[in-house]
Amino acid sequence: MIVAKIALQVILGLIFLFTGTIKITTPKDKLESKGVTGFENISSHRIKYLALAEITGAMVLLIFSIPALPQLPIKIAAVGFAILMIAASGHHWTRKEYKNIIVTAFLLAACITIWFLQ
């Protein structure tokens, strides 16, 4: 069970590290060409803030995946990502981006699973 938890944690961490890095390094007007949609009405500063939060949470998931380290930071990151995925799902729902809701629902389920496996 520990191996599955660590694997899920690392996969989730890499996903958020990847998406956060794209958002923080790509200008707002070029995000859609990289497959990141839904940010037309969101300020560049807010996008960078969200990207920084994703990268920070991803680093927590990756660094604290070592079982000997404290697990509380992982729970905090998992809850933060779960809240972010609920908000993202609502945003995609209003934009009628139903495929993206499936992705955010999967990520939400992964966050909840990580939280319960702690």
C-alpha cells in the first residue's frame, strides 16, 4: 500500500509540476497554443500565482514522498490541490469544457486518495 501511495503522490506531483511550469514560463497569450485553456478572463498575475502554488504543492508531494519524512505537509498539499480541482471543475463547467472536467475529477480523486492513504 505504501508503494502505491508513493507512486500516486509522485505522479500527481509531476503532473502539477509540469502544468505549473508551463503556466509560469509561458506568456498568457501563448497558453492556449500549449493546450492550457480557460485563462482568457484571468489576469496574468493570478495565472502566475496559481502556477507558483502548483509548483510549490508539487515540490511538497515529491520531496515528502520519502516515508521517513513527516506526512502532514502531504495532507496539506493534497487538500490544497483538491480545493483547486473543485474550483477548476466549476470553471470548466461554466465554459462547457466537459473533457477538462473529467481530467480535474481524476486529479481530485487522486488528491483525496493521497489524503486518505496518509
